[in-house]
Amino acid sequence: MIRHSFKPLENENSMRTELIDNMVDTALKGESISYEQALQLESLTREELDYLFIGTDRIRDRFKGKNVKICSIVNAKSGRCQEDCSFCSQSSSFKTDSPEYELMDVEEIVAAAKEAEAFGANEFSIVASGTYLDDRKELDRVIEAVKRIKAETQLETCCSLGLMPLEHLKELKEAGLDRCHHNLETAKSHFDKIVSTHTYEDEVNAVQNAKNAGLQVCVGGIFGMGESFAQRAELAFSIRDLGTQSFPINFLKPVEGTGLEHLEPMPHYEALRTIALLRLVLPDIDLFVCGGREEVLADQQEQLFSAGANGILGGNYLTTKGQDPKRDIEMIENLGLNPVYTSI
């Protein structure tokens, strides 16, 4: 268990401890809390949240133990995307400073994977901008990179390649791909406020294609895009119903020039409340905190584990720098947790 940095309880008798205890007990059994219970999390005071985090820490420890998974990515193809996702600096709909380049060659991708393994990652994801990877030569390059990574490292392999068709995902699976990442981005009821060039159903179909190809699936979203707390719960339950294995939690980092540049980063405790929501709805899933954690949690990033997360994205993100991997490892070990260095 983690030694908590939250403030001691002062008025436990006046708090809704029974409500919180019932939710934690449900999740400790491996069961999801109800949607109605999830909505009640929005009204918890900061003191009540501190009490809740003691419970979500227990849930994380119950299902994930002391291991913290570290994933790393390479932005293998960047920019010039025809989709208009309002949060994304790589969309051609916006003028940003995001880098633009074609798909890396195999050697560059494999070298990035080996570098990630060297600093402690146990999983490596190849990410490419665009609706999907529709160029046969590019697909073959990714397939070859996956084969090389499987042969030359102990890393689990993942790809994030957009709305990929089933037959191409089957080829990647045959090459040794372990997992496919594809975010739903936000709740169905909020989706058309974020993206107009494809539908929420397109996103769900991409996830189903990955599952039908026999891949593990990593599906999450971005929080702080103007959605309500109820819509965060909606997304959590939608992903629960898809039966996926990992949930990457991203917090919006507003980028100048994008459609959401006017928004402010999510407040610290609201981010922790969101992580706790996901742990209570998805008690045994892998929860990775990825983009935006430095901006939202600042020098209190260790609290994400008490809130229920059991993994982080290490190193850099798609178009922005991440925290020094050595600091991540030090933070994890100082909590008495174990960074996972090799594939499981």
C-alpha cells in the first residue's frame, strides 16, 4: 500500500463514508459500481476524495499489486492528418507547430523501441497519424518493425494506426503484434463536439476489428475537453462494455492553434477524481496515465497511483516532451512500487 500524501481526515463522521465504502467494497470484488453511484462521485468534497483514494489504492493493490507498468511510444508518422479532431495538433485543419514527416524507416522504429526498453518500458507502441495506414508499403514497414522488435527485445508490441480494417490487423497480429491502441476519445453524447470527419461508431468499429483480429485492445480517451462528469462516466461504462484490457487516461493539454486552445487544463483534484471513477468502474483493468499528467498533476504525480492507476506512459508523447524517465522510475520506487521492466 502507498503511504498517502493526502491530508488527514478531520470530520469522518460527517462524510459520506458509507457510500464510499460500499463503492470500494463492490470494486474489491471485481465488480463495477453502478452508473448512479458513479454520478455521486462528482459531488464528493476534497476531504471525501482523500478518503476515497485510500480505497482506490486498495483496489489497485488488490488487482495489480505493486507492479507499475511503463509504456512508451514512437511518433512514427506525424502531421498532415485529414481528420479534424479539435484537440489534435496534427490535424491539417489547424495551424500549429506540430512536426510533419512521413513514416520512419524500420531501423529508426526499432532503435526507438530499444531505447524505450533501456529506460524501463515493458511495452512499445508505434503511432502513425492519419485516418488509417492505407499505403501498402507503409503497412509492410510497420509489419517488419513489429517482427524486429519481437525478435530483438523483450517488449510487448502495440500499434495505434487509426481506423484500420480487419484484414490488415490480422496481418499485424501474425507478425507478432500483441495489442492495438484505439481511443474512443470521449463519450458518444459529446463526440460530435470534438470530431466531425468520422463518427463515434467508426471508433467502436475499429476497436471491434482489433478484437476480432485476436489482439488485446487498449482503449481510452481524453478528459478535460468540455465534457461533463456524467459524460466521463458514460465513456467509462462504454469501454467497460467493450471488454478491453487497458485504458490510457489522457488529460487535455490545450495547444495553441487547435480547436480547444481556449480551454484550461483540468484541475489537479478533478483529474484524481476522474482516475478514481475509472478504477471503480473498471476495477481489474490496466489504467495508464498518459498525456497531460505533468501539466495537471505537476509535482504531485505520485498521487495518481493512490487514485487507482497502475501504469504510466514514459518518455515523450506524440508532439510534446514528457518527464525524464529516470524521474519516473525514482518516483515509482520511492513509493515502494515496482517498475515493470520486461514483458509479462
